[in-house]
Amino acid sequence: MLDDIESHPDLAEALLRLFVARIVSFITEPLRFSVTPGEHPVASPLARVQAAQGETFLASLRHKPVRMGDAASRAFVTLMDGSRTRAELAQEMAKRTGVAEDIAAARVPAALAEMAKLGLMMG
């Protein structure tokens, strides 16, 4: 929050220089992505459509393209429409990839964390 930035002119100048150099960006509205996916994870609708079409670059909610090179990751994105629990996502990924369900279940938390980090998850 920069509500009282005028009382810190040195900080304001430094932030302006970082902004001009494209090192930082400023966000003026609430973030539309989630960094903590819930029990029924939801990926952005656009990313789900792009993944379903086999595109390797997906639009993130951070306004940056995200490279999604492997088919399993794209399939995972398509499944996250909010209708499945984490356990159901693991079951479906086990079916699609041929790995054991317990292995798929163990991978889901890290996969969700990565998707959230990339800005693909909705709040």
C-alpha cells in the first residue's frame, strides 16, 4: 500500500525509477488470481480453453503468458473447473496418465501450488 507515499519522497523516487525500468509494476485493483487454491480448485476459463485446444502458452491472470509444454499439465488445467475436489483431480489424473492414484494424489498439492504461482488459479 502506498497511501502515504508523499511523506516519503526518497521512496517515491526510487519506486518511480523501478517502474520506469520495468522492474516493478503497480496494481490498482484487487488481484483476480488466487495463491491458495481451495478444495475445489478453479483455473481461469481462458486458460482451460487454451489448454483443451493444446496451446502451449496459456494466458495467466497476471497478464503474462505461461508456458505449459507437457500434455499432462495442460490436462490438469482443463480439469480445474471447480466441480472436482483435490482427491477427484488426483483420481482423474491417475486415469489419464496411468500412474497410481496415490502417486497422483501426492503430486496434486505441488501441482496446484505451481499453477497458483503462475497466476492460473482463480480465487
